[in-house]
Amino acid sequence: MIAAKGLEDVIAGTSSICDVNGQTGQLIYRGYDIDDLARYATFEEVAYLLWYGKLPNKAEYDQLREQLVANRELPVQVMKLLFDLPPRANPMHLLRTVVSALAVYDPDAGDNSPDANLRKAIRLTARIPTIITSIERIRSGELPLKNNPELSHAANYLYTLKGTIPDELSVRAMDVALILQADHEFNASTFTARVITSTLSDMYSAVVGAIGALAGPLHGGANERVMRMLIDIGDASRAEDYVKGLLMQKQRVMGFGHRVYKTEDPRAKHLKRLSRELGERQGNLKWYLISEKVEEVMLREKGLYCNVDFYSASVQYMLGIPIDMFTPLFASSRIVGWTAHVMEQMADNRLIRPRAEYVGARDLPWVPMEERE
Ligand code: COA
């Protein structure tokens, strides 16, 4: 048997949560096209859809919104821990540590029943934004803000980050960014979560592992590097030479290419539109225009399309989100997908334990230590 490097094209299990068609560039959550969800849904609706497998009616939607609102605050001990940790540490390290700490204050932590897992999924989804915005405020020398129960998930997120009630376009942009990143089939972090779950470990352990997997630059860490690149380019007129320079040095241009999509990433166009709209509203199209030029050069020179991370960088930047908070924000969206996959794996579990194609030595004679070189 020959191993597929990076498990490329390997079907590693069944799922009814999300499907990615890399040839046609189509993405569906539970049967619904991502274009419709990006146009019409809210993040809370998408969370319901991914967890329960159907769109909520009004009563179900209201109930989930209430549950999310009720679970936003962190246990006092966890908030204290946030103050005790070094404020300038890598935010993904802080997020991973604090999510792990949440487990020891959660009475459901060791309960793998479907009801307990759903309660934990709601708590994690409600609390991760509180962790992220508290990290940002503490390191800026300010006190974390109390969550505002009147605001939606996306609006409260921006409010607790910046301290002002956000406008409609910003809330919509935030909602769409959260919706688009909520799930993506067996991506590296979700697969990590499923592997951990398959040992009958618990949801917190699975999510902590998934956060670690997401942090890498080949996965969720790409969006931060995209923004640093756009800042480095500085002006659309410099974009072509800059990108060609990277390609000549055989470097990867962050935010391009995808393991599954061989055509346009269906999420990118929504973020591209929002990047332009936010730029127009702020009277500054600079980030949009640089991005557009980089996109054009990459397609022409390498035949590579941009992925979800590319335009999400300028969108988040224009929403006032600090660059090193882009990947934590990705986690605050993907938490819904991770927890949906944990529940799906638990419901029909078998230990995930693949084989390796052994390429090492065999039949070596034993050499006593004193005779070894
Ligand atoms: N910039 C330049 N070249 C790229 C590239 C990029 N972003 N992504 C892929 N390529 C090139 C590779 O150099 C390789 O070319 P070669 O065959 O001439 O060596 C070819 O495309 C295939 O790349 P490979 O690394 O085998 O693809 P993969 O499926 O293993 O990797 C990614 C997929 C996403 C990891 C990869 O495209 C990448 O590193 N992208 C940048 C990081 C990123 O945006 N990650 C977020 C993903 S949503």
C-alpha cells in the first residue's frame, strides 16, 4: 500500500455536516449552499443548522440566541486566570490555555452524552469571543467589557472589542466572516478534533487540540500573514513586483491555493465584496485594491485562486480587529464546526487509527553500547 502524502484525497469517514466540491467550487452546510447562507443567514442560525441538522424556526432561533447570551460570561476563576497570564503572549496560546481551563469549571466536562455535548458546544461558542476580546482589552490596559445581552453574537463581539455599538455594515461583515469559516469538512483542525473524540476523550480536549492545529500558517494562521504582506506591499502599484519577487524566491503567497478547491473558493467572493464595501464606507480602498492586484497576479502567474483567508484579512483589519487576533477570530467561528463534528463522531464512533507505510530500516543486528560508534 502506498501512502497518500498529507492524506490527499483520502476519504477518512462519512459526515452529513458539510460538503466541499473542489472541482465546481461549491460548499454546502447541511444541504444549504454557502452563497445563500452568506446572503441571508445570521451566525446563530448557522450554528443551529450545523448542530441540529436543520434551520431553526423562530422559537428555536430565539431559544438558541438566549442560550448563547446567557453563557457569554466566563467563570470568575477563568477571568482571573486571564489577568494572571502574560498579556503579550501569543493570543492563540492564550486562547488554547484558557479554553482548556474552562473544562475544569464545567460540570459537564466529563459527560459525553448528546445533551451535555450540546450544552458544552453552546458554552464554548458563547465564551470564546469573551476570551478573545478580554485578552485584547487586558493587554491594552483596559478592563474587559460586560457583554451586552441586547446585541447579537456578531454585534456583541465587536462591541466588547471596541467599546462602541457597531454599525450595521460592520455587524453584517462580522456575521458573514463567522458564517463562512464555521465549517469545512475534514480540514486539519476538525480532523484533529475527530481523532481526539474517537478515543472517547471529551469535547474540551478535542477543541483544545483543534485550536493547536488551527494556529499553523498552513491553516488558520494564514490570514494574519496575508495582512502583514498587504501592509508590506503598501500600495497597489507595488503589488505586481512584490508578488513576482516572492514567486521567484519560491516562497508561498499566503491566502492562495487550497488542498481541495481547484477553482475559486466560494467563500472568497463574499469577503471580497465586503472588503470593497468596507473600504468604500471608510473612504479608503487601499487594502481592497492591493488585494485585488495580488489576486490578479497570482492567477495569471501561478494559476492559483485565493482562499477564504485572503480577503478575510482586509475585512477584519477594516473592522478594527488587531492582526494577531485574526486566527483567534477564525477559532471563534470554527468552534461551531468542531463541536458539530465532535457530536457526529461521538454518535457513531470507531477509534480513528490509520496505518503508516513503513520506510525505515529492518533486520538490524543488535550492537552492545560499548561497541557503538
Ligand atoms: N503560493 C505559491 N505557490 C503555491 C501556493 C501558494 N500559496 N500554494 C500552493 N503552491 C504551489 C506549490 O508550491 C506547489 O507547486 P510545485 O508543484 O511547483 O512545487 C503546488 O502549488 C502544490 O502545492 P502543495 O503544497 O502540494 O499543495 P497542498 O495541497 O499541500 O497545500 C496549502 C495547500 C493551502 C497548504 C497551500 O496552497 C499553501 O501553503 N497556501 C498558503 C497558505 C494558506 O493560504 N493557507 C490557508 C488555507 S485555507
